[in-house]
Amino acid sequence: MENTLILAFLALLAIGVVFAIWWGASLKRQRVAGERQLVANREAAEKGAPGSTTVHSAPPPPEPPSPLADEPVAAAAPLDANPAALAADLPPEPVAPEAPAAQPAIEITQLKGLGPKLAATLAELGYTRVDQIAALTPSEAEHLDARLGAFKGRMARDRWIEQAKLLNAGDKAGYEAEFGKLGG
């Protein structure tokens, strides 16, 4: 009787072990398939395949509201009306504000710790200007850093975003006080 109980217990234990091994193998197959799909999705997104989501370096600026949006619509003029009289009835053309003087482009390799190879890698990812680096949010910076391959971690270690913000603001003295002499 005692031997029968021990054998039954061992049989149940063996069945449990076989089930656990089968379950683990099933989970591993699912994980590997998911990882493959993730890699395929990333590659498709980087190539800009239709239906894939792409990561943009910065969102497009919002469109300014139309200055005529709140004005009522005038009644249509008759077809034989005098064009000069019609022009007099129109509101004056809105004058666009003067654009600020364009800042000279700052070479991305001016950032300490960012050489030509890393600049080429960033260019492949769509980052070619210092203002793009300065505008990165923490989540965008984390995403970009993860895509730098062998250079992963350099962005935080060399404090690129801080450097880029100072350079983008034109604060050469602040930059040199914090990061050393600016080359070029």
C-alpha cells in the first residue's frame, strides 16, 4: 500500500514536471515570435513602409488661426459690380510679423562627445541640427538613445541636451563655463 502511494505521488510529480516544461516552451515560443514581430515593425517604421508608424523628430508647428475666422461672411456681390469698389469693401490684408533674424546653423559636431561617426548615425535617424537635440523631451531622448547602438548612453553622459540648449540660445559664455572652450 505504501509503495503504491509513493509511485502514484511520483507519477503525479512527473506529470507536473512534463506539464511545466511544455508550458515554459510554449511561453518561450510566444516571446520569440513577439520579439521577431517587434523587430520587423521597427524596421518597417524606419523604412517608412505604408501602414507603419514613424517617429518624427519634432511635431509640426500648429497653424495660426485665420484673422478672418471671427468675421461674418459678406453677401456675394453681383457679377457686374465694379472691381475697384469690391476691393474697397475688403478688409485690409493682414501683415505677417517680421521673422526674427535667422541664427547661423550650428554644426551638430560642436557638441562635446559627438564626433563625425556619431553625427552620421544621428543623421540616419533624422537628427542633423542642434535645435533638434535641444528640443528633445525626456521620452524622445530616451527613445533616441536606445537607437544609438554602440553609442548608447553617450547622450546622457555627455549632456548633449544641455549643451544644445545653451548653443541654440546663443549663450556661448554659459556653454564655455559649463562645458569648456567651444571649438571653431
